[in-house]
Amino acid sequence: MANKTSLTVIQLNDSHAYFDLHQELFWQGGQAAYRPAGGYARIAAIVNQIRAERQDHVLFCDCGDTLHGTYPALKTQGQALIPILNSLGLDAMTAHWEFAYGPEIFKQRVAELNYPMLAINIYNKATKERPFPTFSVKEIGGLRIGLVGIACNIIDKTMPPSYSEGLEFTLGREELPSIIDILRTQEHVDLIVLISHLGFSQDMQLMSEVQGIDVCLSGHTHNRLYKPALQGKTVVIQSGCHGSFLGRLDLEIEGGNVVDYRHQLIEVERNIKPDPIVDDLVRHALAPFQEELSTVVGETTTALNRSTTLETTMDNFLLQALLESTGAQMAFSNGWRFGAPIIPGDVTVNDLYNMIPMNPPISTVEITGEEIVAMLEENLERTFARNPYNQMGGYVKRSLGFNAYIKIENPPGQRVQQVFVGDELLQSGRHYPASFVTEQGVAKKYGRNRQQHTEHIIDALRGYLAKHHPLKVELQGTFVAV
Ligand SMILES: [Zn+2]
């Protein structure tokens, strides 16, 4: 290799199939502010500009949660994104929600991509073989660069079984040292870049335990890292979500070591001139869905977002619709991180699918007070576990119909202090009628008389908007950190 050289690494993570400009939340002083951001044509424009500036000393990686999250993606099982992604000049990816279509469909999508899907931690259950390559080697700017992928490891642990049919997922910690060894001793790489979808806390822990990774591109937990985190000699970045940001890391490399770096979290701003070729691809992909998606189904006076961990306006809207549709006393949904905000004004079909792209059926269950506390404790541990590897959730379980006072810092099983239903304490032995969406809302092990209804959540949301016009949503203090 050249004695001293440079490389610019660009990161895309958790873009969740946001094809085009959409609203994004930014904290501004004491409140949330909203402005449009993102879209692949603007992403392409930024990447093209960096390539021109850096004379192709550029590596561009995608950490996954790419093929799922919006209606056009869902309706085509990710296929609508393929021509767009193939136009971006990506070098490799790893995955998470891509598995929602089932492993076989995802493998088809991977075959259509012009870059590899990497994962050291996915195994065929029967054969113990790995269905995806573990690494690839790229020669860029006089450097041999080893790319290693670690996919999301919770797919077979907390998500619907169809997502992981025939597969098992590990943390990747056991596998990583031997892959690093192969890359250094057999492939003679100068630099190793890890493309991870474990989550930021998990990646920081892993990089403290395994040496030899130069750059860790971290995904899954939607962190906007305005500056990199350094773990030992590993530079770790993560770059928001919804394709509203790109991470840029300019590395100076000497004798196989990163000797200097600069970083920028680039906002994919509305005023960036879209790349015309990718813009055409985006218009073409969206055209079959445009009319339906732009249909106005209501109006909101509250800005609906999903950006805080304990309770959000967007999920309270969803939970209110669940309560009204079923007449239940409580409602539960998973604390998903994806979902672009909806600003005051018209609400469209597109907005509703961004909230809950799977459009699952509504279910009901009768659940005891004791089970509710157990379910909340389990969820709080998965969200706030001291051991990062035990963090397997998104945000705190979205809930409505009670007020829980919690001690986040407590050990597992000891966080829920008191739960009130109205003015009365939750009763352990009493069955409460609850409504929910997906097994991540209320897992199968909880409750009795579990029923799946014919109505799906998008219809319930539309019905709720029709009745409550304009929509106004308030936070209820469902979880109070004490
Ligand atoms: Zn994810």
C-alpha cells in the first residue's frame, strides 16, 4: 500500500425505505422543530459531490433497515428500491427489517443488488452454514479494505417467527476475531470497516471486547452522532435515520493505521439539488402508489412524532384508535423507532403507513395486573439493560390506560414502582381487557382469550381521524421516570 493515503467513508443507516423528502424532527432549544429532509436523489447528489471532491477515494456503506418501512416498499417486498439502491454505488450492506418479508424473499432482493449483503452472525439452523458472505474486500484509493457485516441479532428473539424462518442469529462476538484474522493474515487488508446493525450501545461494548476494527459503522438505534465515539482504536459513527442524514468520515491512513480523522453528520437538506437520474428512478418507483398515498384522511392540530422514549404523540394516536376500535381498557404497541413525524395539517394515507407499514390486524386479550407488570419489567430491561447486549427493544413499550411510575436505573425486575388505573392501584389478580398490534405489542405468553380481529390498524386510524376532526393528541404521563 501507499505509505500515506486517505479514504472517505460515507454511512447510510436505518433509511427505512424513505424514497423522497419527508418531515424530520430536530430538537431546537426546548422543543421539537420540523423540516423536510432526505430522499435518495438528494443522498445521491451529496455522494456524487463527495466522489468528485475525493477523486473516488470513497467507500459507501449501508447498515440496513433499508428495504422496509414505507408503503411502496411493503407492497413490492422491497423491490421498488432495488434500481435506486443500485444507482448509488454502494459497496456493501447488512440487514434487519429486510427479514420481515421472510428470509427467502430477502435473498431474492440481495441477488438483485449490485453489492453484497454481509453477515457473520446468521446461520442456517439445519446446516449451520452461513447464507450470506461474512466479508468482502475492496480496493479503493490504493488501499485494501476489508468489509465485515453484523446483522441485527434480535430477529429470532423478539420479532415474529416468520422473519427468521430456518435461520438463527448470534451476536457475532465469537465470530469476529477469526474474521479479522483472515482479513489481516490471508487477505492482507490495510483497513477493516465493520458494518453493524447491533445498535450503538452494543457496538461500543463489542468494540471494547474485540480489537482490530478500524471503523465501526453502527446502525439500528437511530443515534445522530454529531461527533464520532472512540472505543480503543476504533472510530464509531451512527447517522440518524430515514435517510435524513449521511455520516462522513475522512480518514488519514499511514502504515495500516488511522492516524487522523474528521467527521461530519450531513443533513440531507431540502435545498440540495436532487440528482436527476436518481430522481427519475424515485418518481418511477412511487408512481403506482402516488394517488393512494396522497389521499387526505384527516387533519391534526398536534405534531405527531415518535422521538422520545417514554411516551409519544404519534403512538398515543395509534393507541387511542386501538381503544376506540375495540372498547378495551388498555392498549399496547411496540416502541418502534421508525416513522417520520406528521406536522399539523392534513394527514395522508402515506403518513399512516409510515407509522405502521406492516398494517397488522388488531388483536385483543385479557391480561392480569401481575402479567402487565411482568411485561413492563421485561420491556424496561430490554430497553435500558445495564448489559448492552441485553438491550433488545426499541423505545419503551407504547401503552395507554394506566400510569406507571418507574425507576429506570434499577436492576432487572425492580423498575416498576406503582401502576395506577385511574385513581386505583393496578390489581394483580384482575383481568384487564387490552387491545394491541403485533406480537411485539403483547407477546403470546401473556393473557387469556386472545383474539385477532378482522379490522387492521390503518382502517382503525382512518376511522379515528374521521371521528376526531381535527385530531388533538395529548401525552398522558403513562410512564413517569421517578
Ligand atoms: Zn433496526
